[in-house]
Amino acid sequence: MHNIGIAATATQPTADPQVHDLASIKPPLNAQPGESSADEARSGEGEQDTVEAQLLTERAGHRATRVLYDIATAATGESDLSRILGATLERVRQLIKFTGGSIALVEGDELVLRAAVGPFTREGLGQRLPRGSGQSWKVIETQEPFLTEDLRAAGYRIKGLEGDDGPRAYLAVPLVWHGESFGLLQVDSTDVDAFGAADLAVMERVAVALSGPIQVALRHASERRALADSEEARRLAEGARARLKLLADASAALASSLEYEVSAQRLAEVTVPTLADWCVIDMVEDGGSLRRVAIARGPEEPAHLVGALMGPTAPRPDESTSPVIQVLRSGEPLLIPEIDDERLVAQVPNPEHLRLLRELRPRSAMVLPLLGRGGILGVISFVSTRGDRLYTNADMTFGEDLAARTSVEVETARLYRDLSRFRSTVDSLVDGVFMFDPETLRFFYANQGAADTTGYSPAELLTLTPVDLKPDFDELRFRALIAPLVRGESSSVRVTTTYRRREGRDISVELFMQYVAPRGEEGRVISIVRDVSDRVEARARLQRLAQSERSRNAELKAIIRAMGDAVLVIGPDGTVSMTNPAAEALFNDTIGSYDKLLEMLNDPEDRAPALGARHGEGPEEFRLAGPVDRWVELSAYPVFTPRENLAEADEAEQVIETILFMRDVTEDRRVRMMRDAFIGVLSHELRTPVTTIYGNSKLLRRPASSLTEKLRAEVVSDIETEAERLYRLVEDLLVLARFGEGGSRELGHEPLLLQRIVPMAVRSEQARWPGTVFETQVAAGLPTVQAEPTYVEQVVRNLLSNAAKYGGPDGIVAVVVESSEDQVVVRVLDDGPGFPPEEADQLFQLFYRSPRTATVATGAGIGLFVCRQLIEAMGGTMWAVPRPGKGAEFGFSLQVFTEESE
């Protein structure tokens, strides 16, 4: 930037002087005040003064006056600063013979080169010199011109121009307006002594003539910038308002229905014509194909195309050139700034589709993925048919925001639909399911089975309490019944009692109650009621028959033999006098006495009834002794001597027989455990996230102006978190429904690289647990294993989530993937509380939760069970091992893929 400042040597000039950048202009340190200045040029005496005076007179003649007049006139009539400065330099060239010339203006604390001519301006305009740097700023600050006859002789150097062709003479004058310096006019020449006093006088006159027009041009430029800034600000504000309104309308459309097909169509209609002339939404079906669920057009677009485009025009997965398929495969948004016919032909192989798109005449497009937790949900496309609306990166950013909101709503709607199906399942149970508050005893949930059992509608039941349905219970007695549950002294209560239906008829029911207290919520009692009137009536009839005359013994035996329950008739001495086929099948042995039966029951608490004693509250359940886990339900009914056979009226009745009824309830207990656990999951794991999703969805329906962007982002984040929680629970429940508690099924064995699946799952969980440190160690060159990719990812995510959940907010989770003979092993290590070694196998049992960690984090007790079922179904093994000191290791291994595996 040699026309703004020149560099000087740090000391007196030497044979090899130091070269400085033009931006660090300083006078020679050995120079005396006034040396090489205009005063020195003016103070010449003698003959030199006479020569310079003559030159001044000649150059200030008519020609100079005319040129200066032209400069002032042209500058005054021009408002463009660049033209003023450029024209001035060209006219100065007519008065002064120079090699290079330039004009620099003060802008803040910098001197900026605004115009230049000559061979030494190759560094370009716009260069800047900080305040106080070099001779240029000295001229401006002192308002004194500067003239040197030979830069090289005076010790000055210009960086990059050290050769013989560089400038030698240099002249600079300040531009001053109302006593304030605002710029610099400067010229240089490759000739020594090129400038003199006459040239200085001309430069000063040019500076005076130029100062006023420059100030006017600067003021005009400032006004134009202010006007342009105002217009741009207004345009940006209007655009921002339009986009905010569009976002608000889009949010309202998405929240208007939990049927995502309906909300998708409303969203598409909202976006036209503000954002697009056409909006199309395609959703991914279960088989991987696309289904077009929504399309909307602008008011100027042909209506007949809607039906054609809504038909079977969604791209097929094999159409690799289609932008929609490209986005579907990559998961990345695609911006198409301009669309021509050549591009349409290249990307649309189907002739009919091509014809429709040519009729649509697209000019620009944005294609964005709808991303969910489990992958891509679909694709939303915005198309512009206007030449004045070509999409940019700013439009893409806005579109991605809109697509993200759409994804959350679609996934929420799908999860809500799945949840509704589970709720329908519970409502379709024949058994009555109630939930009530142990404090108020008021029902707050009742399924359709409860309504069918009691004769009340579900709405009517919500106004009642259990006491209202039990004629043989008052409130005090009922509270005493549930007190052990609430205090934690008993896990469940099971009794046979009576319910009074709405029409007043009493029915016998089997009542099972359990107390649950989800974390962060009030406790509640879950009550499951089964109508056992037919069973009780059959047993009562049997008892009446047993007490009747012995002449009816044949009928009694026939009934006993026909019963599905095991029946044993035992005499007063404990000898079994009769058994039916069901009893023989139950025990696979002959039961000769009551004592032998007692030996076969696991009864450490002596709950089995004594002979001749009527059983108390109801049947008791006992586990049969032996390695097999089998359970029976036992009821005892004594048979007394008929009163007409007593010799005396006051003679006490004698027990002549005891009838035992036994039923194999092993399967019933298993089903009941699964059912009870499912009800617990419904109450605990589903109620909280559904409440959060529903409440936040209602919140998002509010006008956009009532929610800050921060609050809206937090609401969306809460919905995403709870939706993720529901999604994972649904995954586990689906696996549980497929495999059940018992034998596993074999899954497909595809070739799979664990080194790809595991890091991807770790990244996903890292986003869910930002406070946990995840460390991954994957051995190099791992072989391919045989497994199902989706289920392997589900297992890894479950193990990582468990490790992060029990490890705490600052925990460290290490993931190790390594090869071991003909297997690949994955180990997940955490630094949580760990577990006792004896619990290792129990952790994989359905619904089991370690007492040590049950209070650390919530859970349904099905995740590890599901993991082991999946791994074993894929031919692998799974284990749990406590780590020394603290923490636990959960791992699995899968077989290496071989040709025989296919």
C-alpha cells in the first residue's frame, strides 16, 4: 500500500537497509525536524528560489487554472465518490507528471485507499493503515504536506519495490474540511527530483477544490447506505414475521390431530403459497415402500394435477436418481436451486411421472427427510414454480426446522396410536381392572371388563369406591385389608369375596390387589377382579351333593370324575378314599393319604387346612415340592353327618369326610404375573410419558406469540425424550409378545459387522445421556457375525441405557468389542453400584429387579430378559458379571458368520 505510507530504515541508511511494509511508515530515526519537508523546499534561497518561482508561475497559468476549474466543477456535479476520486487523479495527471497517484480517506482509526492510478497500485484498493503508522498519518495529523526528492537517498524503502524501478520522488498533501483532516492526496515518480514547489502548490489547490465535493459525496453515500439498511431491515423484518407466522400455523396444523395423515395434509396446506407452490409428503411404510399421504398446491397451480400426483406417483425404492429416494437413503436434506428439463429427464425415469412434472413446471425444490428415533419416517418436498423464488441455504435452514417439527409430531402420533392399541388390549380383558387411591379409595381407572363385571358404566365406576361394591365389607375392614400393601408388609392380597352388581345381584369374585408407587408419583392400588360365580356355584353344589344321602353317591362320583379340578375325598383318619382322573393326572402318582399329600406341598408356614376344618378366606396356593416349578390351588370342604342321622337333637355334628379341590395354577400364575406386570408397566412406564406428551402437545397448540423459542425448544425436547422412552418400551414389549416368557425362537442369521453397529448405538445413547462418558474400544479386523441387525442394535442400546442409568450422571461406560475364537464378544462395563454374584442369573428373569438397585432408577424389569431372549435366538450367549470393587459387566457373544450359516 505504497501510496498511503512508506517505510524507513530503523537507523541511518546502510548498504543493506531493513525493508518494512508500507503500513509501518516511520521517518528515519536520524532525520532532523523539518528535514525533507515542504518547508525545506520553500526555504530555498538564491537562484533555486528564482527557478521554482518561475515554474510556479508557469504551471499556475491558464492551463492549470482551467484544469483546476474542471476538477471543482466535475466533482461538484457528481455524487458518486469513486468517480470523483478517479476523475480527480486523471486531471491531476494533466498538471503534474507522476508515475503513480492515489487518494486515501480516514475511516475511524484507519486510513483506507479509495482511488489509485499507476503501476504501483497492484496491491489493490481498500488497503488499510492503522492510525499513527508512518508518514501518511503524520501528514494528516499535522495538516502539513510532505515532499521528498529521492526516497532511496533519504533511507525509505517500499516493501516489494526494492529494485531500480521503484518510486523515487514522493509528494503528499492533506485533505482538510473545516479544520479537520479527513484524507490524503499523494503522488510518486520513478524519477529523482520529479516534484518541486510548483507541484506542491498545485496539489494544495487540488486538495482545497476537492474537499467540499468529497464531503458532499460522503454525506450522500451515508444517506444511501442508511436508506438501504432501512429497506433491508424492513424486508428482513417482514420475512421474519412471515416465517414466524408460518411456523406458528404449521405447529397448530401438526398439533390439530393425533392422526398423522390428517395433520400432514393440514401442514402441507399451510406451507403454500408462503413457502412453496407445491408441498408433497411421502411416508415410509413397514415394507420400506413410500406412501404419499399429503399434497397441497398454490392458488395459481393447476387443480387437475393434485389427483394425478396423489395417485401412485410416489418414487419406488429402485428409482435411485429420484431426489426423494436419494434423501431417503442418505438421510440428508437436498437443495435443488434451479431445475431445468435436462435435470428432470435425468432424475425421473418414469415417462408418465415425467409428463406430469413437465406440466407442473418446477423451477426450484427442497427435499428434506423426516427423521425419527428409529430411522427415517418419510420425506417432505417443497417445490417452487416461480422464477423469482429460487431456494437458498437460508430457505433450507427454515425447511429443516419445519421438517424437525413435523418429525416429532408424526412420531408422537404413531406412538400414541401404539399406546391406544395397548390400552384397547387392557380394555378388552374379560377380567375387571381397577385402580384406586388408597387414601380416598376413589376409583380413577376402570376397564370395560370392570364395567361388564359390575354392571356399571366406566364413567359411573369413577364415582364409586371398592367399598360401594362389597356388601360384606365396611370402610374400616377394607382399609385394614389393604394396609399391609400400603406399608410394604405384603406384595399382594388375594381373596374370594362378593361384589354387588348395579341391579342388586351379588356375585362371587376372586380379588387380587397390588400396591404400586411409581417414582415421583402418588401410590395407587391396582385391583383385578374375576367373576367366579360359576365355579363357586359348582363347588357349592358339589358340597350339597356330598352332604346328601349316600344313595346319591353314584351321581356324586360321576360329577367328581367329570370335573376338571382335582378332587380328593379323605376320611377322618386321613386315608384317601376317592380321587378323580384330574387328581391322578396332576400328581402322576397315587395319593394314599393326606400326610403324603402334605409331603408333596411346599408349606413351611403350615397354611394347609386341617382335616375337618373349613378353609378360611378362600383357596390357598402351594408350590409342589421338587425341582419343577408347579403350583396348585387348594380348597377344603368338610362333610358333616346329616342332621337327620343324629340320635339326639343337640348331638354335635361329626365330620365324616373332607373334600379337597385342587387346581393346577402354574400357567395361571405365569399369566397372572405377566398380566400384573403389564398393568404395572401401564401405570408406571406409560402413564408418565403419555401425560408429558399429551400436556406438551396441548402447550404447542397455543399461539406462537405466547411461547418463547427457548420454552418451545424445551417442550419439543421433553416430547422427544418421553417419545424415545415410549419407543424403547414398545420395542421391548413387542419382543416380549413375540417370544413370551418361555422357549425362544430362531431369528434370521444375516452377515453383520459389529464394528459398525456398536459405535452407531454408542453415539445414539451419548445424545440421550450427555452427563455420561462413553468410551469405545473396538478391535481392528473383527470378523463378520451372524445376527439380525435391528435386534443387535436393540440389545446394545438396552445395555448402554442400563449402564448409563445405574452409573449415575457422572458415570463412565466402557464398551469393548473383541474377537474370541469363533465368536465376537461385546462387553459393556459401568461404574454403578453393581450386584451380588448370586443375582447374576436372576437379573435375566422376567420382571426381576435387584433390591440393591431398585431405588436407583425406575424400570419395568423386562429389558435384560428381552436382551437374552434376542441373543439366544440369534445363536449367541449373554452374561452378567459384577466387577471387582464397583460396577458391573453385561456382555454377549455372537457366532462368526460362515458359509454354512447362510
